[in-house]
Amino acid sequence: MIVEIKVPQLPESVSEATLLQWKKKAGAAVARDENLIDIETDKVVLEITAPQAGVLVSIVKKDGDTVTSNEVIATIDTEAATGAAAPSPAAPTPAQETKRVEAAASAAGVDPASVGFGTAVMPAAKKLAADNQVDLSKVEGSGRGGRVLKEDVQNAIAGGSKPAAAPAPAAAPVAVAQGDRPEQRVPMSRLRQRVAERLLQSQQTNAILTTFNEVNMKPVMDLRNKYKDRFEKEHGVKLGFMGFFVKAVVAALKKYPIVNASVDGNDVVYHGYFDIGVAVGSPRGLVVPVIRNADQLSLADIEKTIADFGKRAQEGKLGIEELTGGTYTISNGGTFGSMMSTPIINPPQSAILGMHATKERAVVENGEIVVRPMMYLAQSYDHRIIDGREAVLSLVAVKEAIEDPARLLLDL
């Protein structure tokens, strides 16, 4: 039976995607759920897996092609894997799956050994095993049908003497040859194109102004140092600073709802919820996953969500729905050493908070010069709907909440 491989249904906000690189050639045997190709949208990279085991008989769309929802990009012949034999059970044993994969490989003129050991070896697992000289015949697969996953190889490495190899970034830096004034032209990724488009849109359609303030981080740092060990033991996640800022931002937005609003034509849309985007770096560039209903989450829940976002951003596993929407954004350039910046609003939002590096500086308190860990804050806002008063006062509210974190606990 011929099975079509289609582009998954993309959200309304994502009209098209780009095929990256096929991991199999036409005629190659494939295992069920094996990743065949990654597709890049303007938000995330998605995997397209084989719906059934068989032989990849045709590739309709080649590397780099632009595709849309439900478009056919390849076909699989499932009969090539089973021949004239009766259909296998829905949950085949490892031995049965092995025979099907090897039969498909032989029918396609492919060396069965190249498909992998056992039922099947996922590409990431095969690469990691090759990099660390791991004998795959001795690795027990934990995937469906006994498939060997990357995690299985990592466990095998951890049990031996070799450390696990770090995964290569999805977008490695381009090395440019030196001397003789060389140039190299590299196409923008779809994500970079979308970022450029949205930033230009923001500059052209918003009346952007930025207001600044500084915050004394000592109260939060003291609180964190006092409870960080107990916090991590109790909740299983490290106590960072971003959670405090998310809480402080939500408190400020409740006091000044216009900062949480957005423009839609000639209307102002006030949002009765607080979906806070947190900008994080990834190998593909800057992404902004959204913490939904942040006002309903505890500090521990916020920290867990942020930690999960950061981990999956590095692995390229954030979903499109997690990168869509948001009523306000926080960007922390301080992690890279930034002292001051004017962040650009993320449309259709109307404001964004920029955090910066914390540095010890001399400040005056009660008529005396003291040294305090200070951070500059910058809030860019759309002056079409947010007046300077609300912009300044909302940033002051963030500052006051951070400098007196008990206010966050008492909802003051």
C-alpha cells in the first residue's frame, strides 16, 4: 500500500514552511516513526516522521522547497516491507520489526546493515554511537518496537568510560576564510527572515519610546541566597531571577492594564489575562516562548516553565503553539553582558521590558554612599496607546516589587 507523507497542519499564523534536508534517499528502507526530514517554519523546526514502516519510493519535494499544510512531500510503499506476507500485528515484536526493515532494505538494494541494529536505530542515536565508538548491537532499545533512541545510546555511554558527545548546534556559525578580502553569501533561515520582518514591522507601525530606571537587586539576591538550596530541594528547579521579574511584571500590568493591551486597527484591545513572553536564545536564533496565565502560577511553577523552555529551545523542541501569542515580553540581555539597550516591541504587543547586567555601583542611601548590585531596566512602549505616565509608573512598579519582594507575596 502506498502511504502519502504530508506536511502537518500549520497554525493560521504560519502560512508556509521550508524543507531542510532529507535524512533518507528514495529507495531507502524506513522504520515507523523514524524522522525523515525536518521542516522549518518562522517559529520552530518540526520533524516529519514515517507513519508506517516500508520503503521510501518517491520524494516529491526536495531540500529547500517551500511547502504548505497537508502538501504531499513523499510516499512510502508499506508492502515492500512485508512482501506477500499477512499484515503484521499492530505492536510487532523486535524480531518481526527487524525482518521487515531488513526486507525493505534488501528490496530497495540497500545494505540491511546500514539501516541499523535491532529493529531500527534512530539517526541521532546512530550518529552519537559512531562519535563515541558504541557497539549498537549491545544497546537495548527503549523505543517502539525496540528501536534504539538517542537516550539509549547516552545511557550506554554513561555506563561506560566515554562521556556523551554534546549535540551539534542546529545552526553552526559560518567560518569565513581570511585574507584576499573574501565574501560568503549565506541565505537567511526562515526564522531569521521572520525576525527581520517583524522587527521592521514593529519599527514602522509603532510609535516606540523607551523609558529607563534602575533597580537595586540586593533584596532579591539576599532572598535567593537564603532560600535557593531549600527551594531547589523542594521544587526540583533552581531559583533564578527571571521568576521574580515575571511576578513583578504581572503585578505592574494589573495596576496599569493599558501596558498589557494591544492595537487592532482603530481599537484598543485590553487583555484580561497575562501571557508573558520570555526571550531565550537557541542555536537557530532568538525565540520567545510564552508563559500562559502567568498570574495564576507560583514562583516555582514559573521557574520550572522557564527552565523547560530553555532546555527545549536548545534542543529545537519548542512547539509552535508555545511561541504564539503573548501580551507582554521580557528580554534579558544582561546574560550576555549588556549594560543598556532599547528593546524592540514584539507585535502585536505594546510594550517590552529589557533587563541588563547587574553591576556593583556606588549609590546614595539615606545620605550615605554605599555599594549596591544595580541593574538598569528599559521599557519600550507604543506611544500610540500608552502615555508616558503609564509607561514610567508601570516600570516604577516593577522596580518597587523587585526591591521589596515581600510585596509580591502579599500582593501589594
